Amino acid sequence: MLRFCLLGAALCAALIAPSALPGLFTPVDHALNDWRVRFSVRPHVESRIVIVDVDEHSLAEQGAWPWPRETLARLMKTLIDDYHVAGIAVDMVFPEKRPNDRVLADQLQRPEVTGAVVFDLEQRNLAALKFMLPPAMPVRMEEGAPQVPGVPVVTNHASLMPARVGHITPIFDSDGAVRRLPPLVCGVGSDCRPSLALAAYASMVDKPQLNLHRGRRWLSAPWELSLETDDGAAIVTLPLNEDGSLVVPYRHSRQDWTSVSAVDVLNRKPDPAVLKGVIVLLGGTALGLSDVIATPLGPVAAGLEPHVEILSALLDNDFPVLPKSGTLLAGLLLLPFALLLGWLVRHYDKPLQRSAVFPAWLFGTWVASALIALAALHYAGILLPLSPLLVFPPLAVLLILSTELYRTGRDRAGVFALLSAYLPRSVADRLSAYGQVHTTVDASRREITVLFADIHGFAGLSERTTPEIVARLMQRVFSEMAEAVVNHHGTIDKFIGDAIMAFWNAPDDDPLHASRALAAAVDIQKRMDALAPFCDELGLLPIKVGIGLETGSALVGNFGSAHRRTFTALGEPVILASRLEGLTSMYKEQILIGQTCASALGLQDLRVLGTVQIRGRIQPVTIYCTNS
């Protein structure tokens, strides 16, 4: 259940992050959307629109720009009267007054011609035009509709004003590329001007009007701008973003456009069938005209490309839509992948399986999401948000892996704590690092001091009281004994019935092993004396403990089989310490010390009790006790 909660959190974070962190995700969005645009371009020649291009060839024959007014007038007159074009959208302005303006004005004011105006959208305090623009197209706006404000700053000279103008002002993104364009820019007094492409298209409609309203369908854009006839019938609808901008529908490569050189038109070289009945976009691509922009298709493009793309989409009434429910759509798309990852993690829990599952799911989700996004654009004209599709897979994997890592660390710490309760910490460390059971003997020979401590009269005590009381007593006794051993740097080997075995100088070196073993024995006796009130509470007599100490060479390490192993010590000091503990009752001493251990202690503060024959040994053993 936790995994699915984490996946849900990753999904929500991936959906919210692009809007919550625009500074971080805006460049990512641009890169992803440019990738989608480039992959969605399909070769198809556009013959309904012809670009009449003031190119290098035209400048070479007619001279540098700007051309004489008579030349420009003759170019437009030839297009309208000789080639019978349906309309001319002029993607250039003539702000200066020059000789023979009247000749050009006569052509610009023809009904087929749409002129251009440039707006200041960034409030740069540029000087506004001091004369009125031609009458604007009627615009109806729903309450709350976004308006892109602007100040008209550049257009034709007042004497060259056409009957209709459209703006040619793009929106430059942070990287300088043109991806959006306002289809409607509003100046002072709600004087709203359509874009050049929209104005040119509307020129072919009788009494056109614009209607800006909210998107009404679930998959609609937040706002829609409809071009309507005077009776309210919609001819074409443009999907707008929340800010009132239009995503430029880049659908063509440069080779798809039909383009003729302006000088060839002047010389009447083009086939009349190419130009008859088409919409002409008159613009320039010559380097000297400085009309160069960056687009998703490349860093260098003619400034007229956004306008011709919008004009082509208007003719098809086919614009890509960034739906108002785009985030929800992205979430619905990613939800099956999230559920799939949850299922995979649950059913493939082996390390080798996990090492394949996560990369496969990650790249599989990326590829599938990309294909679905391309298909949504190609077949349904829907622009799915791409940043969530990119962010969710690695974020989900990161959260799942972090959780798995935390769980593994927690489990490892738990296992280590459990091992440390049965084994020395250094041995537990080593076993944890192995990761598997080794059945070979893992031991080394070293000198150790062994302690055996046993409760006197335990059999009778067990017989006289209940197992529950005995359990409480032994829990306390073993806790005190273990505390004494650990406090004096000893290693607890095992608990044997009512006895404890411990040793020093293994697994870690301890040059003071004999003295520390004796200190632990004394500490145990003090702790047992302090248990008298507890024994009284249990209804028992105070307990007595006998302790045997001996030093010698032993084999210390891991012994056993694959089914059961233990860390212990094997050798003579183990046997002698056990035998000495058994003699404490006979000598009426709490602590008995073997000869080798006494020598290691320097025989100081020790008293010789005599020699004794130890069962299993030929040579008698001298035993000692403390003076205290």
C-alpha cells in the first residue's frame, strides 16, 4: 500500500511541479514542445498560399531595399489584376514618406490588401502612433476574457494606410524563439486588432466579426476566438491559452511552401495557375531585410513563417489545442504506468529482477508516453503537457528506490541489532557483510581469558518455585551478568541453563584481558549481592554465584553447519574455567582463578588455595582466589 501511495505522490508532484516551478520547467517545456513539433512535421505542399519573396535575387535585379513606390505598386497591381490573387497580406511596413506615395497608396487601399502594424507588447515606452488606424473588426468578448494589451508603434505612413491592417507582433519566449502569437492585441479604448493572418483571412468574409469566449467542451482550450459572419455563424475557431495567446501551428518544413521571387512576378514569369485564387503573403527573406527569427523548427527562419503557418491552419480550421484539462489528461495517461510499476515492484522482489524492472519500466514509460503524445497531436490535434510525462517516471523510481533503500537499511539495522544480541558486534558486522552462510571453519588460535559463572543450587530452586518465577529471576540475573561482562569489554559466548560463558581478547585484541575478566567477575558478584531485594520480592532466598577464570590458547571463531552456526571458543582454558567454577562450592570461594590466569594477573592480591586434580587432566592445577 505504501508503494502505491508513493506513486500517487510522485504523480501529483509531476503534474503540479511545472506550474509551481515555472522558472525551472519553462526551458524544459520549450525543449520538449520543440521536439514534438519537429517530429510532427509531415511533408505536404501548401499551394493555397504563395509567398512572394523579396529575396536576394530580387534585390540583385531591382536594387537595394526599400524599392521605389512605383515598383511596389506595380508588384501589387500585377498580383491582383494579372494573376487574380484572392488576397495579399503585406508582412512589411512603409513608415517613411517618399515620392510617389499616391501610386502605392492606390494599391494598398484595394480590398484585397491587408497591411501590417507593429505593437509594443512589453511596455517599453515607445512612441505611439499619432494618427488613427483603419476601422477595426467588431469584437465581442465574454466577461473575464484575457486581453493582450499593446501600443501601436510602427505601421505605414498615414498617406499609405490600407483599408485593413493586422498586427505582425510575435511573442518571444525566454530563449528568443517564437512559439506563440496573440491573435488579438488590444490598444487604448478596446481597439483590438487581429493578427495579419487572421485579418487577411477575414477579408474574404462578408461582414466578419470576432467572438472571444470560454472553451465549452472538456477538451477545448481555456478560451476560443471565433471568426463569425454577421449572423453569428462561426467560420473558424482559434484555441487560445489562458493568457490569450495562440500556439503557432508549425506543420510545414521550408520546402513545403510555394514561393516565388518578387522580381519574377514583376517580370510575369510565374505560371498564372500557381497564383490564381491564392492568398499571397508578401514579405522578405533577404538577409538585408533583417527579418529573421528562431522557431521550434530551427534557429534561423524568416519572420513571415508564423503568419503563413497560422494562415494555413485558418484555411483548414485545424489548430492544435492545449486543453484546459491538459493536466488531468496527463494524469490519466500516467496512471496506468504508475499502477504497472506498483504491480511489478510487488511481484518482482529479487535484486536481479529489480535491476531489470526499474530501467525497463522507466524507458518503456518514456517511449510509450512520447508515442501517445505524438499520436494525440497527429490524430486528435491535442497538445498534451509533456513535462509531467518526462518528470514522473524518474521521480516515481526515485521515491520507490529511496523507500526500498530505507526499508533495507532499517531491516539491516534490525538484523544487525538481533545478531549483536547473540554475537560480538565485530562478528555481527562481518556476518552482515558476507550476505550468505559460509560452512567452512572460520576461526583463529589466540590467547583468551575465559569466565564461567553459574548459580549455586539452581536445580533445587527450580523445583521449589514456578517456571514463571524462575524465568523472571534468570532474566534479571542474565541481564546483570551480561552488563558486567560488556562493561568490562568482554564477549558473551553463550548462556547455558543457569550459567554464562564469556571470554576476553577475542574477537578484538585486548592486552588487559585477564585483569578485565577478573574485574567483570568481581562486578558480577556485587550485582548478585544487590539482587537480594529482588529475590525477596519473588519469595526466594538470595542467590549465590560461583565463577571460574582461566587463561590459555584457544581456537576462536564460527563453527557449525549451514543449518546452525555459532561463534565460540574451543580449547583448554574453556574446560579449565568450567571445572574451576564447579570447585567454588568445595572451596567456599566465589571466584576461583587458574594458574595461567593468575600468572597473567601478576599474582598480586591473589591467594593460593593449593593444587587440585582436574577431571580430564593428568597434571594437577594450582588454583587461586582473590584476597578480598
